[in-house]
Amino acid sequence: MKYLQAKTALITGAQKGIGYAIAEKLASLGADIFLTDINPEGIKKAAETLSAKYQVKAEGFAHDVSKELDCENAVSSAVQIFGKIDILVNNAGITRDNLVLRMKEKDFDDVIAVNLKGPFFMSKSAFKHMSRQRSGRIVNISSVVGQCGQAGQANYSSSKAGLIGLTKSLAREFSKRNVNVNAVAPGFIETDMTAALEEKTRQAIISQIPLERLGKPEDVANAVAFLCSEESSYITGQIIAVNGGIYI
Ligand SMILES: NC(=O)c1ccc[n+]([C@@H]2O[C@H](COP(=O)([O-])OP(=O)(O)OC[C@H]3O[C@@H](n4cnc5c(N)ncnc54)[C@H](O)[C@@H]3O)[C@@H](O)[C@H]2O)c1
């Protein structure tokens, strides 16, 4: 059933990987999609492909989520084009891995700017509209390493742990206006981000996953779709783990 028909969703970092899978899932459920990414060509192409495949309205918008004005522009363009914004998925994220002693301040700052400040700017802008509508859903894409830490990812795991704190605070603040805010915390998912892993590391990770495989972008997209549905209307401030059991 196309239970997101007549809904509009803004998804950041949507030209590939998990963001694209989320965009595809929400479009398949009937939502009009406003896709953003720092890659202008990639995001236009993603919007064209999904609009043709699912017969929904789709727009591709290039911006940098670490810049507040860029985020305000993305949200106001979405509202201008689609008339409203029902769903915001804060998916854009980067890694700059290194051991702490070798990690530069810039590597720490850049990751926090995209992965944590980005969702703050986007949620703040979107809430102005959702608040007037007195309804909305915000889903943040955190990570298992924000829950359990990871050597070599002090910057990234801090940003994703911070995103969990942001999710819970926004859930408390926005609930008065019927805006639910939740997070999905994926484990290790097959995307370009994990394609960079050496085969030995990949096998070592799989050996620790009870379900004995990496996740697929669609596994994350399914959880996001649930958090955007009517069935999840009494869920807010929660972190849904999609991790094959690697962290229980
Ligand atoms: N792949 C995994 O195993 C995994 C696990 C847990 C969480 N996550 C999270 O899921 C999300 C998506 O990850 P992915 O694996 O699909 O990554 P990816 O690198 O394949 O895609 C990330 C997208 O974000 C875009 N982006 C990067 N910086 C941006 C910026 N400043 N402004 C706007 N867009 C920007 C990129 O261009 C890209 O299209 C990220 O937040 C990531 O941290 C991924």
C-alpha cells in the first residue's frame, strides 16, 4: 500500500548509498521527494531516475549541510516547490578516520560539522514549517559506533553519539507540535563507506555479526519508512538499531 501518498519528504545525502535507498523506498510508498546532496550532478540524476521509476514529484538540490544558510535554502525551496514538508531524513554523513594521536583538529571539526551540525540546521529549518502544520517526522541516521565507540573513529563516533542526544532533545522539544523525532542506528552496511574496508577487516567484522552478513541500504530504508508511517505515531525519541545484532 502506498501509505506515503500526498506526503513530501526531504532526504539529505541522497545521491547514493543509504540516502538513495531511503529516497527510493519513500518514493515507492508514494511520497514526493526533495533530494539534497553536495554533489550537484549526482543528485539531479537521482531525482530524475526515481521520479521516472515511481511517478512521483522529485527535485534534486545541491547544498552543503554543514552551512546553515544552505540548509535554510534547501528547506524553503522544498516548501516552495511542494507546498509543505512532512518528513525530514538527516542522512548526509562523512568519515575522516584516523587514530586519535594522528587525527587533525580539522578532521574532527569537519565530521562534526556535517554529521551533527547539519542535522541541527536542517531540523531547525524544517521545524518552522512542521510546527505550523502541527505534524511532521524527523529521522536521523546515526550509527552503531555512536552507541559503542570505535577505534580510529573518535570524530565520527562522537558525531553519531551527539546525534542521538540531538534526537532525544528534539523529540522532547518538538512533541508539543506533533513532530516525532527518532534515529536509526545502522551497523555495517554495504555502501561506498564500507567498500573502503580491507577484505581482512571486512571478514573480521562479519565474524562479529550474529546475522553473519553486512546490512543492505534497503534494511535501513525499511526502518526509516516505518518511522515515517502512521504505525509509528506513538514512537518518539527512540533509536532503532539496524545492525544484524552486532550491538545488542
Ligand atoms: N555505510 C555504513 O555502514 C553506515 C553505518 C552506519 C551509519 N551510516 C550513516 O549512513 C549515512 C549514509 O551513509 P552511506 O554509507 O550511504 O555514505 P555514502 O558516502 O555512500 O553517502 C553519503 C552521501 O552524503 C553526501 N554528503 C557528504 N557530505 C555532504 C554535505 N556536506 N552536504 C550534503 N551532502 C553531503 C555524499 O555526497 C553522499 O552522497 C551517513 O550518515 C553514515 O554516517 C553508514
